[in-house]
Amino acid sequence: MKEEIILAGFGGQGIMLMGKLISYAGMKEGKEVSWMPSYGPEMRGGTANCTVIVSDKLIPSPMTTQPDSIIVMNLPSFDKFLPQVKSGGTVFLNSTLIEEDVKRDDIKVIKIPANEIANQLGNSKIANMVMLGSYIENKDVIKLKTVKNSLESVLSARNQDLIDLNLKALEKGKEYK
Amino acid sequence: MKEEIILAGFGGQGIMLMGKLISYAGMKEGKEVSWMPSYGPEMRGGTANCTVIVSDKLIPSPMTTQPDSIIVMNLPSFDKFLPQVKSGGTVFLNSTLIEEDVKRDDIKVIKIPANEIANQLGNSKIANMVMLGSYIENKDVIKLKTVKNSLESVLSARNQDLIDLNLKALEKGKEYK
Amino acid sequence: MKKVAGYPDSLTDKQFHYCPGCTHGIIHRLVAEVIDELDLKEKTIGVAPVGCSVLAYEYFDVDMHEASHGRAPAVATGIKRVHPDKFVFTYQGDGDLASIGTAEIVHAANRGELISTVFVNNAIYGMTGGQMAPTSLEGQRTTTSPFGRDVKEAGFPIKMSEMLTELDGSAYIARVSVHDPKHIRKAKKAIKKSFEIQLEGKGFSLVEVLSTCPTNWGMKPLDAIEWLKNNMIKTYPLGDLKTPEGVE
Amino acid sequence: MKKVAGYPDSLTDKQFHYCPGCTHGIIHRLVAEVIDELDLKEKTIGVAPVGCSVLAYEYFDVDMHEASHGRAPAVATGIKRVHPDKFVFTYQGDGDLASIGTAEIVHAANRGELISTVFVNNAIYGMTGGQMAPTSLEGQRTTTSPFGRDVKEAGFPIKMSEMLTELDGSAYIARVSVHDPKHIRKAKKAIKKSFEIQLEGKGFSLVEVLSTCPTNWGMKPLDAIEWLKNNMIKTYPLGDLKTPEGVE
Amino acid sequence: MGKKTLMKGNEAIAEAAIRAGCRYFFGYPITPQSELPAYLARKFPEVGGTFLQAESEVAASNMVYGAAGAGARVLTSSSSPGISLKAEGISYIAGAELPAVIINIMRGGPGLGTIQPSQADYFQATKGMAHGDFYLTVLAPSSVQEAVDLTMDAFDIADKYRNPVLIVGDGIIGQMMEPVEFKDPIDPDDLPKKEWATDGAKGRERNIINSLALDPHDLEDHNLKLKAKYDRMKEEEVRYEELYTEDADIIIVAYGTTARIATSAIEMARKDGYKVGLIRPITLFPFPSDIINETADRVENFLTVEMSLGQMVEDVKLAVSGKKPVHFYGRTGGVVPSPEEIVEEIEKIGGER
Amino acid sequence: MGKKTLMKGNEAIAEAAIRAGCRYFFGYPITPQSELPAYLARKFPEVGGTFLQAESEVAASNMVYGAAGAGARVLTSSSSPGISLKAEGISYIAGAELPAVIINIMRGGPGLGTIQPSQADYFQATKGMAHGDFYLTVLAPSSVQEAVDLTMDAFDIADKYRNPVLIVGDGIIGQMMEPVEFKDPIDPDDLPKKEWATDGAKGRERNIINSLALDPHDLEDHNLKLKAKYDRMKEEEVRYEELYTEDADIIIVAYGTTARIATSAIEMARKDGYKVGLIRPITLFPFPSDIINETADRVENFLTVEMSLGQMVEDVKLAVSGKKPVHFYGRTGGVVPSPEEIVEEIEKIGGER
Amino acid sequence: MEKQQSVVFDIERCKGCELCTAVCPVDIISMSEEINSHGYHYAEVKEQKKCISCGMCATMCPDVVIEVYKEE
Amino acid sequence: MEKQQSVVFDIERCKGCELCTAVCPVDIISMSEEINSHGYHYAEVKEQKKCISCGMCATMCPDVVIEVYKEE
Ligand SMILES: Cc1ncc(C[n+]2csc(CCOP(=O)(O)OP(=O)(O)O)c2C)c(N)n1
Ligand SMILES: Cc1ncc(C[n+]2csc(CCOP(=O)(O)OP(=O)(O)O)c2C)c(N)n1
Ligand code: SF4
Ligand code: SF4
Ligand code: SF4
Ligand code: SF4
Ligand code: SF4
Ligand code: SF4
Ligand SMILES: [Mg+2]
Ligand SMILES: [Mg+2]
């Protein structure tokens, strides 16, 4: 098993955290993992992305040019990474901010109105968890349980009260397949 | 023709100037010349020396480990350079400050009481010119005439009145063979 | 309708890359307005620093030279000596000017180098993600002073401008702020004066501008403005510190 | 017979390499005497500069570290942080401290680094053969200001000590001279005070000592003493410039 | 060995330094190594360490010089332009024979360049860092775990040889998170006392830390002593990893992140039937020349892959010494090669299959 | 050509710079190059030149960066430790593609070292000067006359490629007096205008001097453009001298002063029947690899002689590429080899005669 | 650009920092519900006629978003 | 070392700079005709009994040549 994921969106959408959660859970489940952020001189407040790899074997390159999945939360990220997705791969897209249609038929597309749901849940910041919920549900890479446990390790202590909300968001995301 | 000379003494004895005069005259007479000072971290007020080479042909190394002649004006220089003199070479020594005997019989030794003579001429600073006078007379490397002409080019303008004195010193030096 | 405020001529139309509410942008506009007003656009050579304003060369619509970190005054010296009849300014952050570039600014000032420096003091290293600057305030939390700046270990908020007044070559040194329109207008006046000092050949001039870094201070832009007003000015009092007439 | 003047314990018996009449030697002796008097010999780490006093490590009979040019305050900072209970001093020339090492001395002072600096200002680069120093006087002829220092081009004689008083971390800054026995005694007092300031943990301390360079000034030693007295002191007034009690 | 934690390379290196008994850090901020000093600034107080942000890289380098001379295990870290500024001081540290550990998380150059991954400081690291005859021991980890292990070793190597050790990585090594395990921490008080250090000459002869020699013959003797150390390093410290080399007829030589990418490429190419192997230098100085030279007797081609215009390739050529062709593929300015590109190069060399 | 004058190398270089139309000097004092700035300080006023003693080498380097960007022919000079401090700035100058001339009168290192002659900055000069992928054109004169000629050429080469040119000598070249002739001086006003320079954007698009690229692909493109320049230099600028090579079976490779000493040694050895020749690289970058490689086909041995622990010898080995043995003889720390020592090495290689 | 308006926002340049809102003496600047292409809620003035063309907002704006016009 | 003398010169260390001569209040220091091994005319006091052991000379001497003793 080897899964290469690119996660991307606006700065502030919690992209990096989402990636870390996958990596952390992968590690907990005994897999090899790597998490590689883009740290480029992107315009401040611009886009952010990271690459996560989860594998049974040692991970050679921590970068990928042909991800198995992409999780994209804004339009520029969608435009940039869609063409890279491996044939047979999956696109998780935040349909609240990405209205475009996917013009490839060799990949699976899962549309999640993540911001909408997050707002319904009362906090636009947890759109990333909605996306993550759907990812976990659709790909057999990491288990929801591990992620739930991981949340506590990854979120800093003072955000502990946010955890409940996050769990809700994860559950909501599961509904999108 | 190739003549390699090391000139050495205390700082302040005019060693460098003496060397420059030989080089300058050599150049004027159409020879290849090089003048190389020691610029080591000798103790200030310590010793100073330079190497002069005058040759008919291009000069490969501007340094020498087997000089044809040495002109030494104090004891430390005498001790240091005497062993280096080429067999058949010549030592010009300032006998006012070097009372030692030369314990080599494969070289020619010319003793010049340079400081004594300089003091007699009224200026201890021109001991170097006395040494130079003797050198010119004894070695067929450069001509006294050229050196006299050169003096004007090498001594800075405000020392012009010293020139006469220098010429006298050169003449005096000629007497030591 | 008459335009009473708008886009200065000496700015390119490239959008600033600065974070929302970062007052680098205000300072850029002021510099450009002064260049316009003094009609210097075709005789200016600007020197950009390394810092958040590294891209200043993309914004000022004049000849620009991007210096190495801290050395803008040396680069400007090289330029000014070649073109003594041109107007040369440096734009520098506090890490650039007050830390790595200390020697260069001190000696440019001491030489009375005919350059003008806009010194943007935001009490932090913006570009590299919020490390302590020599100008960071006592107790200020940054990534390299996570428990607050301890002046016993890390030194005191450095008063570069005051220090530079001690040098005979500095002609004009002022400290201004951009936390409200009134102070912004004052800041512009100071910048203008400093540019004129150069044009008049009176010596080195520098305007320190207190500025915000909402991102690395971890504040909303409006809170950052308040923090500047309430905290920075106490440590760094505003005003003309040295004019050709004398030291304040 | 009681010895009233003699060879200090904290000097090795190695003969100084300084030129005849160079007052570096006097200053060395004073430092050694103060180390003796404060009983610091076994807890001192000295930092030698690059300059004529580069060989200071051969003379002071204490642990010594030979720094790179201008960086003695940084080297001393490294040492002091490792051994906060030891006494650390730097000995630096004017090229070393006031030119290439400007940033290091400014920031050591600003940090209130607990080190003591002996700053030997002889208004010239001695070791390299007589180039202009930032402290060279107006009109002074040197190999790199052969027509006399032109302050318009080459800058003004820099007042490092005055500048350093502006920094909150400096506790004691004084300027002294060694042109006659009376001033030599005063110089020693200042050096002693500066060392005590460190021992008391009060902050950074520096004593600027006006010194001669007969060789590169092109003067006989006695004339050099006169020149120091008559010219240097005018530009560099003597006295305590800053004490823990306040700025002069 | 503790349990696995997920950590950024920069932070993991910092933690490893603490565990190696390092208690002094002097540095100046620069991307992409910022998390390293930030981590130490947070953690040092717990272990009584001293974190000092210097006024510049030049000052940092000389603070390290002072602290190393004073006997401490000391660390500094920076990225390319900052290392250039530290060069003079590093020359002094090496000249004075002091142990210290220096990190260079390389970025694209020359000049201000980019902050993206690069390996274009190879020459600087292994040969021309600064004036004079000296070398640093240069270590090049290719994973966060290896960065941790090499950091701990670096302090030992530095002490063993009284020579600065340089660890080179790039933004990928520095920014990437991977699971790591740490060795048990060393108590700095348990380290052997450095008898040569300046700590106040109490009850012993005074110590002098110095790189000056008035007499060139003394300096020559000193330099020959340094050379003897370097020769000993060549004997004792060479490290490399071989992968798929047994049956290979093409050998890729690559280090650091590039080696990992090359590994991906090799796995892809092997599927297409190319017998490709990897020699990954872990020490860039001393360079694993012998193994490369020996391997040259049984393979057909070498391909050096670097994030540079071609630097390590010279050491590979020196090692191969004309026995077999040495090809080069490089990306530069912060561009990271993809496995696919490397496969293409393999195809060019190995012929279409 | 004028008449012959007897001049110190340092002063002759300064005079040559003036004649090349250079009117700007920024530098910081250091032995053994001091006569160079002193000469300019004396002479520049006559020609309207600007001599500025910078506060440090770092500042000097950046003043050169500014002045070069402003379109001037500009010079700086230093010696080994000073060059290390200039390195970061030089990387910027190269990165921003600016012409400038830099002199390094090398001394013994590492650290403070000695002020005696040395060639131990070869690696620094030709490879690892600073971070990033860039090269300087490096010229190595072996006489005062050649120092003069190469200095004048250096400014032209710098302008031609918009790349800094480094001239390396040592205390012998700098301190020695030899007769020199000068070419006629160039009036700086007659030089072609540099359209890219910053001089106030009057009646034209504004100019930007810069070494930053946000996008690594842009930087890679830029670096490839730089590489194209270096490749062109390799085509057009390689210079070397051959001496007694026709019948030689041992070739000494040496540059600068060492080459002159080697020449003395060769003349001595030939008297004893050793067929020894000399290849003297005049450009150290681009290195005269081709001639060495070709020569390797007909000679038996190479002997590289340097005042270092062995630096250029790597380029010689790269050029020879295993065809023939490459021996090395070096003195270091400021010690100058004697012809006799070199003869001994020749005897070792050539066998007793 | 609507020359009739007193105050004109180049909304694509606006980064939603709100600095302008705090300085308007007549308090007419508010942040839009909409975002621009960079994702920012931009500033806007709905009641242009209340604007006194004092220029405060433009003086304060770090992104040179605002032009202010005055009746002549 | 002659402990009877008030002022003792370590003549091999003396560099003949004459600084001591200028500060002696009783003007008894002069430069010798002889040179030491470094070639310097060294300082000497011929009339030791005139010495008032004030220490001025030692204070001024840059080369730590002079020791001064005082009757107890
Ligand atoms: C030699 C060197 N050292 C460090 C850096 C990294 N660096 C880039 S900007 C910067 C400081 C920025 O702070 P400041 O000057 O205050 O500007 P601001 O971003 O706050 O406006 C640093 C340390 C660099 N580019 N070059
Ligand atoms: C990096 C570097 N730059 C320059 C030098 C050359 N250098 C040696 S000492 C010195 C200055 C000496 O002047 P100062 O500090 O005033 O000391 P002084 O000799 O006058 O006592 C210089 C420039 C050096 N050794 N290293
Ligand atoms: S990081 Fe700070 S200084 Fe830099 S642009 Fe953002 S707010 Fe401004
Ligand atoms: S050169 Fe000057 S400072 Fe140096 S030892 Fe001689 S007199 Fe003293
Ligand atoms: S110009 Fe004045 S009144 Fe009009 S919107 Fe701006 S701040 Fe308000
Ligand atoms: S100040 Fe400018 S950028 Fe900020 S909200 Fe107002 S218009 Fe937008
Ligand atoms: S001790 Fe006083 S009186 Fe005696 S010699 Fe010295 S200066 Fe003169
Ligand atoms: S002061 Fe000292 S060195 Fe100078 S002459 Fe007197 S005794 Fe000799
Ligand atoms: Mg800042
Ligand atoms: Mg000095």
C-alpha cells in the first residue's frame, strides 16, 4: 500500500493540519509516513499546500508529481493540482469555493460543500475536517478512530474544546462519497 | 649572466633602497631584473632583507636559496645568509657591526667598515651606499654611472640634497675590494 | 470632481504582497508620493533590503537595486559615489538595519553619505516568520523569545536612531509612526525633509517609521495598530531627533 | 628597599614586539596590574584582536583566545556565556573595534554583555602599515588618506564611546589617555572600574584609551606623545562618559 | 531509543543536538531553517541551555568560535547566504582546531536566490568554504531520522577530531515531517573535560586558542597536522549507503533528498528492466571515493544527480578516474528533480528498452 | 606601450586598473596588498577617481555591488581572510550578473594564518567561493608585467560576460618589483554605456539589479543562462602557457609564482637530463583542461606543484582523467617551495639519472 | 471608474484589513459580504453621499485601494 | 639585580624610546652610548642617589623595563 496525497487551499484553511493528521494517524497505525509542506514564497495569505505519503514500505521521495488523491479547498489549488492526479485517483474538492467542473473522466471526483457545512456547524474554520472526514471514508488509508485519537495530540491544549466540533465535522464529511 | 643577491640588515639601514638601486640600474642597462622584499612578520625594528636578481634572460624564480652574493649589514643577517652563499660567491659584510670571522673558504669575503665610514662622512644613514659602492666595484653586474643616475630617480625629490653625500659614500665604498 | 487622494505615479501597478493591514504598504505609498512631489522619479535609484520589503523593487517605479541583507547602505554608497547627482535612498527593516547591517548604517551615517534611509521598525523579523529583532520590546514574545524578550539575556530594544544622532555625519534623524492619518501625514513630512536634506547636500538622513506586523505579532490589523500606538511609542519616542540645526 | 614599581604578575616574561615608544605596552601593563590587583589571574579569559596587539595572547599570562578581526566582542560573548562566573575582557584597536567590528561591539554593549573592553584608539591602522582608521583625525595623513583625511569623503573621526553610551546595556564607558604618568594612573583607575563593573554584574563596560603609533604617525616617540596630547584629546575628550549612575 | 514521534527535520535536529549534550546555540534567522532555532529557544530553558540570537551570521560564527574555545558543545545553523557570511569564522574555528557543529539547510543561489531546496553549496561545503587549507567533516542526511542520528554523531566527530562538522540538508529535510526515534540524551556533565579549553587557568598552564603563526614553517607544521587529521578521517569516517548495487550496470550517485528521489526513480526504472543501483554518500567529506572507484570496475556507467549545475560530480569523476563514463543530471535554483526525469536520464544512458 | 618602469606588483596592478578606465575602488586594508589601495589613494585624485576605504570587507563587497550596478568599472582588493568575508557579496554580484574586478593577494591560512605567500585559496577562487551555482573568471599572473596585462584584460572580460573577475596572486607577485610597460590608458568616457545600469530611469524603462527569484523555475532559467556564459568562457577565455613541453615526458602544472619557481627547477632538471615541461594555467577558471588532457596522451607523468596541501591538483586529475599518474608537491602555510625541492620531486618521478 | 462617487475602492487590491473603517470620521466604510478573487472581504462605502471626502481612509489604507474625489 | 639601586633597568628590554627621560622629575635618565643586542641605545640612570623613587619612569615605560625601589 502506498498513498500519495496533495492537500491544498488558501492559507488559513487548515490545510497543513489536515495533512499532519493523516500522517500522524498513519504513523500510529504502523505505516511509514512523510509530510512535506510547500514553504515557497507564495504571496502571504495566498495558497498553501502539503504532500503526505503513507506507505507500507520506506518512502523514497517525499514529493510526488502523480498523487493518488488530492484534497483541494480553493480554486487556484484545484486548477494547479487537478492535472497531476494519477489516472484512477481521487479528487476531493470543496464545492463551496470550487464551482468548476472536472473535465477528466479517468478519476473519481468527490464534491464536498465543506465551507457550507462548516458554517452550519457554526465555525468556518473546520471546513478542513469536513474534507478529511470524506477522505477517510472514501480511501482505505487511515482509520477514523486513529484520527480522532490523534486530534488530541495534534491540536494544542487550549484548543481542546474545539475537539468536539472537529469530531462532528469529521462525521459530517463521511456522508460525502 | 645571472646574478642573485640577498641584501640584509636591521630595519632602517636602507637595505631595501640598496636593492632597488641595483635593480633599477640593471633595468636601465637593459637587463632583466627582479627585487623581492621580505615582508614577513619580523619583529618591528628587527631585520629586513630583499632578494635582487639581475640577468640577461627572463628571470624564473624571483627568490633564491643560493645567492651569488650577499650584502649583510648586521650580525643576525650574516648568521642567517652566510651558509646560503653559492660556492664561489661573494660576501659583502659591514665590518663595523659584524666582527665575526667567515668560516668558509669557498667564497670571497669583502669587509667594509660601512658605519664607520658613514659616520666619518657625517651621516650614519649612508652606510648602505658605502656597501653598494664596494659591491659595484667588485662585481661586474651594474655600472657606477647608472647607479649615480638612478639615485635621482629612486630618492624622492626632497632628498635631492642627500645625493651628493650618497655619491661620496659610493666612491668611498669602491675602495674596499 | 477633483482627486484628493489616489495612486502615486512612482508606484508600479503591481499589487503589494504584504499581509492584510501591514503598514509597509502605507510607507511605500508615502515614499512614492514624496518622490512624485519632489519630481525625483527620473533621477532616483532606490535600494531594497532583504526583509518583507525585499520586493520593493517591484513597487517603486524607479531604478532599483536589491541589496544583500543589511548592506543597503553600502550598496547605496557605491551607487551614490558613481552618481553623485542622482537621488539615492534605502528602504530597510529593523533586522536589516539594526542587526546584521549595524556597521553599514553606522558608517554610512558617519561618512555623512548623501543617501536617505527609510527605516521600517516593526519590532520583529517579518519575512522569516517572526523572530526577535533587536528592536523587539521588552517582554515581547517572538519565535526566538518564546517566553518574552528577557533584556538580561537578549539585550535591550536598540535605539538606533538615538545612536546615529551621535555621529557627526548624520544631518537629519527622525522617528515617526503610521498608526493614524495624522501621524501618517507627519511621517510623510519627515520623509520629505530627509529627502530634501540629501538634495541639499547636508549629510546623511534617516527616518525611522514605527510599523506593524499583524501576522507575526499574531494580531488582527486593527489590534496591531493599537499595540503600536500603546506600546512601541513608549519605547521609541517620536519626533525629530536630530536636524541640521542640532540634536533634540 | 620596597619595590614600588615593577613587573606585573599577569604578564609573561616575553618581550613586547611593539615599536619603540608605542603605548600599547603601557596599556598592557595597566591591564595586567589590574588583573593582579583584583586577583583575577586564575579566572580570566582574555580575547586578543587582530591588530598590532594580536600577540596579546603571548603577553597576558592568562587563558587567551585570539579572535578574528573585529569580532572579539562576539568571541568574548561566546566565552562568557559558557563561563558566566569567569572574568572576560577584550583588547581591541580602533580598526578592529570602530570599523570592521562595529556591529559586534554595538550589540555586545546593547546586550549588556558582561564583558570588559579595552579599546586602544591610536587613530590609525598600526599593524597593516598606517592606513586611515575611522578614528583618524580630520586632515590626518595616512597611507589611504595621503592628502589628509577629508571628512566629506571619508567621514568624521568616529566617536564610538559616545555612541555606545546611548545603548541601555552599557554600564560604564570612559575615555582615558596614557600620555603622561598622571593620565596613566587615571587610565588604570578607569580600567579597574570597568573590570569591577563586570564582576558586579552591572553590564557592559568599555575604556577607550588614546594611544600613540609613532611608527605610522611618522614621529619620534616623544613627538607622538605630544601629538596625542595636543590633537587627539581635542577630538576625543577624556572622562567618564557613562557610569552606572548616568550619562555624562 | 524512545517511541516514534512525528517531527519536522529542523526541529528533530534541534532535539538531537540537545540530546547530544549541546547547550549553546548562536545563530541568526534565515529561511528555511527557522524551526531549528525556534525549537531550541523553546526547549533550552528546560535543560539550562543558552540560546542567543546573534546580530549577524558573522557574529554567530565568532560566538561559536568563542564558546567552542571555552570547551562547550556548540551549534549554529543557517542557510546558504548565511553560511557564506560564516565562512571566515569557520576558517578560524578549523584553524584553531575547535569542535563545533554547523547546519546548512541549503537554498537556491547564487545571491539571494530562492528558499527552495538546493544542493549548490556542495563545493563550498567540501572544498572552498574559505581561505586556507582546511576541510570540514560534512554529513548529508537523507531523512529526518538520519538527520537526528548524524546530528548526535556530529558532536562526537567534532570532539574526536577537534574539527568543525557541517551537516548539509535542504528545505525538504528541514521542513518535512517524518517519524523519528531518539537515542537517550547525554548529560553534558558526563562528557570528558577538554583540557585545552579556555576556562580560566586555575591550577594549570594557561591555554591559548589561536590560528595565527608568525613563522610560516610553524604554520606549515600546523597544516600538516591538520592534514593528518583529514587523512585519518578518510580512513575512519567515510560513510555511504549502497542500494541495488549488486547487479547494477548503471550507478546513480546522489546524496540527501536527491538520493531519495533517485531511489524512487531506480525503483521505477528497474520495473522497466534497467539495472540501476545507488551509491549514496553520507559523508561528503571524507568522500566515499574508494567504493565508487571499486564499483567502476564492474559497472558500465555512472550518473550523478544533484540539485546543482554539477558539483559533486567532480568528486565522482575523481573517484572513477576515467574508468567509466560519468553522466550528470542536475536541477538548479530550487527546482527539485522528479523521479520521472531521472528515469529519462537512465533511459538515455541505458538505451530504450 | 610606454617605457619600462620598475614597480611593485601591487602598485602596478593599481596603475593598470586606472589605465583600464577604473575610477572606483572600495576596499579594506590587509597585508600583503596594502600598496595597491595606497597607490590608488595617491593617484585617483589626478584622474577624478573615487577611493573609499570601507568599514569592512563585507561593506566593500557591497559597495562594489552598488557601484557595479550603477555602471562603473570598479575594483576591490584584499587578501585571504578578507576575501572570505567578501564571499556573500560576490555571490550577489555574480548572481545579479555584474562586472567587477577583485584582487586576492593570497596568504597562508586557515584562520589568521600568516601573511606569507600561499595558493591555498584555489578552491575558494575556482569552486566554492560562496553559496550557489556560480563561477568567477579567475586569472593568475606570474609576473608583474602579466599582472598588469591581466588587470587590464580583467575589466574587459568582466564587462564582456557581466561577471566578476578574480585575479589571484600572492605576496611575491604583490611585493616584488619588476620592470613593466603599460598600455595606453583608456578614457572611461569612451567605454560603451551600460544600458542595464541604475542611473536614474530618465527617458527609458527602469532598470533593476537583483539576484532574487521567487519562482525556482525562474532562478533555474537564470542559472542556466549563467551556465551558458561559463560554457562560453570555456570556449573563448582559456589561457595557459607551455614551456619545454614538446619533448617532455614529465609535465609540471603550476601557476603564479609557483610556476616561476618550477621553471627554475625545470631548467635545473633538464641539465641533469630530465625531460620536464611546464603547463602554466593563466586562467584558473576556465581551467585549461583540454591541453592537459591532450598532453596526457604523449607524456608519462604529471606533477602539480602548489603552495597548498593540494587543490589545483584535483582539476589536473579531472583533466588527465586517469590517463597518466598525477603527482603532487605542495608547501603550505606561507612556505615557498625552492627549485631544489621540486627537482627532487622530478627525480623521484623520473628516477635517478 | 465611477467619477460621480466621492470615494472609489479598487476592490481587487483590497485585503480586508479594516484599517480604513476605523478612521472614517463619518463611519460609512464597511466590509462586504462578498470576497474578491483573493478571498478577502473587501471594504466598501454604501452611502457615498455621506462621504465628506476627507481622505482619511485613503491615507490609512496600506494597499492603495482608495481614491477620493472632492466637488470642485 | 642590584637591590641597592633605586631604579633598575632591564636593558635588554629597553627600546630606547626615551619616554622615561621626559617624565623624570629630577632628570637623571639618559640614553646610553652603547646599544643592546637589539640595536637600541638603552636608558640608564647614572646618579642613582638622586632618584627619589617616584616611579614616574616606570609608569611611563611602554616596555616594562624599569623597577623602582624605595627605602622602607
Ligand atoms: C545573510 C542573510 N541572513 C539572513 C537572511 C534571512 N532574512 C531574510 S529577511 C530577514 C530579516 C527581516 O526582518 P526585517 O529586516 O526586520 O524586515 P521585515 O521583514 O520585518 O520588514 C532575515 C533574517 C538572509 N536573507 N540573508
Ligand atoms: C578580515 C580581516 N581584514 C583585514 C585584516 C588586516 N588587518 C590586520 S590588523 C588590521 C587593523 C589594525 O588596526 P587597529 O585595529 O587600529 O589596531 P592597531 O594595529 O592600530 O593597534 C587590519 C585591517 C585582517 N587580518 N583580517
Ligand atoms: S510578515 Fe509582517 S511585516 Fe511582513 S508583510 Fe506580513 S505583516 Fe508585513
Ligand atoms: S605600528 Fe604603531 S601601533 Fe603598531 S606597534 Fe608600532 S607604533 Fe605601536
Ligand atoms: S473620504 Fe473620509 S468620509 Fe469619505 S469614506 Fe473616506 S474617510 Fe470616510
Ligand atoms: S484599508 Fe485598504 S486594504 Fe484595508 S480594508 Fe480598507 S480598503 Fe481594504
Ligand atoms: S623613579 Fe622617579 S626619580 Fe627615579 S629615575 Fe624614575 S622618574 Fe626619575
Ligand atoms: S621608556 Fe622604557 S623602553 Fe623607553 S627608553 Fe625608557 S626604559 Fe627604555
Ligand atoms: Mg522588521
Ligand atoms: Mg589602531
